[in-house]
Amino acid sequence: MNKDAVKLIKRLRLKNHPEGGYFKQTYTADTIVNVVGYDKPRYISTAIYYMLVGDQFSALHRIKSDELWHHYTGGSLTLYAIHNGKLSKIKMGKSRGEAPQVTIKANTWFAASLNDKKSYCLLGCTVSPGFDYSDWELGKRNELIKMYPQHRTIIERYTAIV
């Protein structure tokens, strides 16, 4: 594993994330709001550190809220987003042609992986209304392929066999 990534994982006390990579919650707003379409009140905003290392990836998933990804350090990555049946590939990083911040709209299926498998990427993810695991759904390969057969290759790459 990349030695700089190992140092950051220890320093920031990152833990394994269920969708792949490492994370740590860093912020929960004090304000709680009732939002139409949510099963219970939510914090107005939450944030985490999120890191991918080497060949790790963020598996296809979706959440009920908008999520902003912020690139902090390390190599670049590509976000794959399926929204209204269309696949977008967004390069995220600090170099020309890469975005340092990306918004994933609510209910969009998305995944991410590093562009250089010898690298790592430390990001921040901010969710509003705030993240709650009851709003998070990990993609099921067979169901996603039925919905989006035109994106089979990406779906197979970023899901587990279920």
C-alpha cells in the first residue's frame, strides 16, 4: 500500500467503508430538519473524509441526498454516475481537465476508482440533507443490469455478484 496513504489512514483514524475504501465522519450539523420524502428528521448537513487506495473502488450506490465530493490530496479518480439512464464519467483531481469538486445529485447511481492504481486519493464528502444509512443503497448487479443494460460493463466492474 502507498506509504503516504498508510500515514493518512492512521493520522485521520480512517475505518473501512462498506462501499469500499476508508472513511471517518468529520461533521454533523447541530440543526435537525424535517424534509419531505425522508422517513424521519435529518441533520441539515454531514461530512466525511473518504479515501481510496490502489485498486480499491467505491461500489455503485445511491443516496437520497445531494453529495458534494471535494478532492484534497493524492491522485485523480473517475466518478461514474448513472442518472436518468445516462452514464457520465467525471475526472476528479487537481490537474488540467479534472474537477476539484463534483456534485452527485440525489438518487444517482455512482461509483469511483483511482486513475493510477499505485496512488491514493483523499476526499471530503458533504451530504445535505445529512447522511443516514437508511437513505443509502448499495447497487445489486442483476437489478442494475436489468434497468441499464447499456451500462453492463461499468455495472459489472463496480458491483459484487448478488
